[in-house]
Amino acid sequence: MGWTELVEGHKVDKTWQQSSAQRVFVETSDGTDRIPAWFAEHPDEDGLIVLEKHTDYYGGSPQIRKMTVNYGPDTLADGSETNPEPQDLPRSLDIGGEFYTIKDPSKWYWVDGDGEGQSVHANQPVFRRVVTGVLKVTKIVATLNLDQIIDYSGKLNEAPFPSNFDGVTPRAKGQWMFIAAPAEEFRNADGDKRWKVTYHFAFRTVTGINTSQKDGFEFIFRNDRMIWDRVNDSPSGLGNGVYEFADLNVLLEDESGSNGELGGEIGDTLDGGSVDGDGALE
């Protein structure tokens, strides 16, 4: 027994967005056709590969098997790479800001005073800018280290981060938090399993705070004293803070253990300000 392709089963559907195709084979005593392998390219339609196979019976007869092969877009193809291996993909960075409303009549004064050169308290809300952002780094890996992702989630950078990005100055301790890593498993053109994972890091720093330290996420605005301060679990001030710290650069190391160069540049300015050597936004 072998397979014979039915000409009447050949079908191609095209829309302005994408194409699909179908081929049908039946089992016969003299069949010489071969069922296409998974992810095999369509013989006539470029960009379509085997994504589905369905087996049932031809003409309602349980003695004659029928195989329907469905083709869909090769989502791995980008014009230059049809067989992705573990690699780094382009990064994205979104820097913005948020504003805290601060009302403290003992601290803020109107610049022009009362018009006669005397200072007057600004007894109304004023604002403090807080720079925030999200960095997304997408990688294709052969294996997904789920335990590592779980362990690092919600932790702040202990070492300067990111440590090996062209065009980006590493930021100081506490300004980056690892927040998410959505991942999707797929097979490449050779049928090898791969994971496409996107690491999400949140950024936060308070500009012009009342301390030389720059631990963005660690600082909370104290309404009782109208200052930015930190908390910990010891009255001595030497205990543990709200967050745990870790070297977040480990998450971006390749599977050989090195933090390789990532392609593309984000630039050396954030939100219109330059980054100084201490990781502060000028």
C-alpha cells in the first residue's frame, strides 16, 4: 500500500494578509507519492510550510485512508533566516515618567513671593518627576530555564545593569526590576524545538532626591516628613528592605554562560537627559 495524491484535493486560499494551501492523499495499492514531512515547503507556493495533518477515511469507506495536509505561513522566515538557532533579537526600550503630587507648605515657596520681595509658602500641590520605563530583550533559546525565571522575578539589580549593551550606560543598584518573561515554544524548519522568550525589566528612579543613593524602587515618598525614604525590617536601619537583589545580567547570558553583545542601539540619552557615570539622569 502507498499514497496517491488527489488532484481535486489541491487548494490554495489567499487573502491580502496571508495564504494557505491544502493537499489530499489517499491510500492505494499502487501509490507512489510521499506524505510531506512536518514543516516541509509547499512545492508550488513560496512561504508555505506543513503545519497540520488530518487522517480520516475516503468516501466513507473504512478501508481507504485519507490524509489531508494543510500548509500555512512560515512564521520563522524573515527573508534571511529560516532555521533559527539560539540568538539575541533586537531590543526595545520605552522610557517615560510619572509625577507625584506633593503638598508641603513648609518646603515650597513662590518664587515671586507676595510681590514685595517676601517669600510666601506654596500652600498647594506641587509635583516631583519620577522617570520610569520598560526594557524588553527577546532571545531564542534551545531550553527555557523556568526555575531561574521564577527565582529572579520581582528582584532588583544588585550589580550595574545592563552590563553589556552597546550605547546604554548601566544603571545603579536598585533601579531595574525583573518583572516578566513571556515565552512561546515553536519548531524551526528542521523540526527542532526552540523557545522565543522576552525578558521584561522595569526601570524607576527619582530625580533630585534628598540622598546621594539612587535606589529607585527602594525609595518611597514619606507623607509625614515630605521626603523620599526607604524602609527595612529592623529599627537599626540595617535590616532587609522590601525587595531582594540579584545580578539581573545573569538572565541575559547566552546558553554558554557569557553575556554576549546584543545587536542594535538604544542610544545614550533617556527622556532627553544624559546618563552620568553614577547612573543618574541629569
